[in-house]
Amino acid sequence: MSGNSEPLTPRAKLAVTAGKAAAAVSRAAGRGSGSVIGGRVALKLDPDLLGRLAQHLDVVLVSATNGKTTTTRLIAEALRASGPVVSNALGANMPAGITSALAGGSDAKFGVIEVDEKYLAGVARDVTPKAIALLNLSRDQLDRAAETRMLAEKWREGLAGSKAMVIANADDPLIVWAASSSPNVVWVAAGQEWKDDAWSCPSCGGVMQRPGDDWFCGECGFRRPAPSWVLSGDHVLDPHGSAWPIHLQLPGRANKANAATSAAVAACFGVPPQVALERMYAVQAVAGRYDVVSFQGRDLRLLLAKNPAGWLETFSLIDPPPTPVILSVNARGADGTDTSWLWDVDYTRLAGHPIFVIGDRRLDLAVRLEVANLDFRVCETVDEAVQLAPPGRIELIANYTAFQDVRRRVGN
């Protein structure tokens, strides 16, 4: 936390230097940014380095299944109104990547850190955050991560007694269950379109009742808390009832929800809603997401969707038919190797769009689309799909490694 800063020990300095050298070697070899390998080397030399690097910072941690990279970026923009920010803006969100990011922030006042759901409790222990933002929990990478109820339980245990201010989505029962162990919670009504992971009560297992936007368990009384911040259309209502307009270059309702949560976080650090929200307008794209690129004489909008909840949100923001859509799905380590989640996505929402399917698991996706009675073409490459697509801007939706493949190919 700010104010407790001590100089880095010689061991910590050596670890930072070695980490930066390893990252530089990795970049020179063309193996990406080097942030992960650099962080691993640094932590090997000083296992307590993450905490040491964070000691002079006011830290906010951001975790969720969907939206954490974008929300991290929005919060970082808002907090820059009050001082320099260090952030893992490219999404390297496990301890090694976070360590690398903080190693470059010796002059920063704030640390805005995206954290993988699995590592949230451990990172929170290491860096003593001032605030923690919790957005949503849904099924994702089930071969790697715990089932959502178990993840919520881990968060609940990890946050118990935390001095951090927890800014949490009141509309997601799993998030409310996880955050309720914390003594300091700010509830945000950010919405929850995907509800299929929260029909049973995380407290007792009973069936959740969902009248309108409300929810409660009829068996144990666990219920939606009263929010102090509310997303209402194109405005966010603060705890005093004032409505502040949300103007974003990022598309869709989900990003308005991310902005509402970000405004609540910024307020914890003394940045007024009007200032925070105005600064968020500067964000046009996040690590390539939402970018419109020119490729083979065509405009492609690049959209990332990694799991059923993410695909549902993405379908709501693409241009209407007959806009062509390219879908790309891989199942590599970073995606999760299990593609059974494809059957939880309502692909009938793409009816009327010319659809082209690429990626390592294009045949898995093709079977799913065939069952949904959709017309589509399977293509070997993004080049082929673009050549076959009818005129107009193309919407390209891909999961994690498929998205990175496409970005490399189109030069983004």
C-alpha cells in the first residue's frame, strides 16, 4: 500500500534485472512479449518479489470470467486522472505476468492489475490491494479451472477479513456469495445477461427465484443486495442518485457495465464519476479487441469470445444480417481443450448471416451449427473465408488463441 514503501533489497533488484533480461531474450527470439518468462525467472530468484514491487502502490485487482481485461483498461484510464498507473494491460494475468508488469512501474502511484480467477486469493494476499473488482463468474476452461461454485467458494474464503474495498456485481449470485465474506463491499447493479450458471443458490443449493432483475433463494433467504451504483441505460447512477452519462468507443451493453464498475472503483480512489467516465472515452480497443482492421481490401472487426457467456454478449453487438460473420475456435492449452461448451451457445442468433468457420476445431463448430440448422461454409484459413464473404464489413468472432492467430495473420 502507498506510504509503506521500502527500497528493494539487493536480491529483489537482481531478480528484476534478470527477469527483464529473460524477457528481452524471449522478444528477440520472436516468442511474444516475454512478460511471462521474465516474471517466472524473477520469482524464481525472489519468491516474495510480487509483494515487494506492490508495496509503494495503491493496488486494485480485477477478476472475472469475462470483461476483466477491458475493465482493467478502463479503470487504469480513470485513475490516471490522479497519478501515474502501472498495469498488465496486455492481459498476462497470472503471478509471473503480473510481476513483470509491476517491475516496470517504479514511478507509479496506482497498480491496476487483472488477475486470473484461479489466482485471485493468492495475489490479493501478496499485494495487499486497496480495492478488488469482481464482475462475473461463469463456465470457462472447465478442464483447467474449478467449477464456478467451487471458484466462488475459494474467493469467499480468500476475501474473508480482507481490508480491501470489494466492488462487486450485485446481479450475479455467485459474485455476491463470493464477496459477502468481505466486511467492505460496494454493490454495483451491472446486470447479468447469462444466467445459466446461477440457477441454484450458492449458499444452500436451493432453486434461485428470478423475478425481473431481482433474485433470491426461497429456501435460505440468500438474496440480491441493494446496490449503491446502478447501470441505467446510457447512464450510471452514483450512491447520491446523480446520473452520469457513459460515452464509450467500445461497443455493447457489457462494456457499459464494465464502465459502471470502473466508475465505482475510481470513486474509491477519489476520482469523481464525471472525470472517470470522460477519461474512459479514450479507450478505442483493448489488446486488439473491437479493432477494425483492413485485410485483403476488406474491413474486419475483431471480437473475442471465450465461453458461452462471452459469445452471448458478442452476438448482441454485431451488425445485423446480411453482415458476414467469420467464427474461429481453437482448443489449445490457453483456451481449454474441452469444446463441449459450444453446445451451450445459442448460435440460432446468427440466423440470416453468411457464416464462415475456421480454426483448429472448425469441424466441432460445424457440427454445432448444423444441429442449429444454420447455413455456413467451412474454410481452411481466414484468407479463404474473407475471399468468400459477400460485400460489407466482416464480423470476426474468435476464442482466445484463435483470436491471436487471426491478429498475427491480419497484421494487428
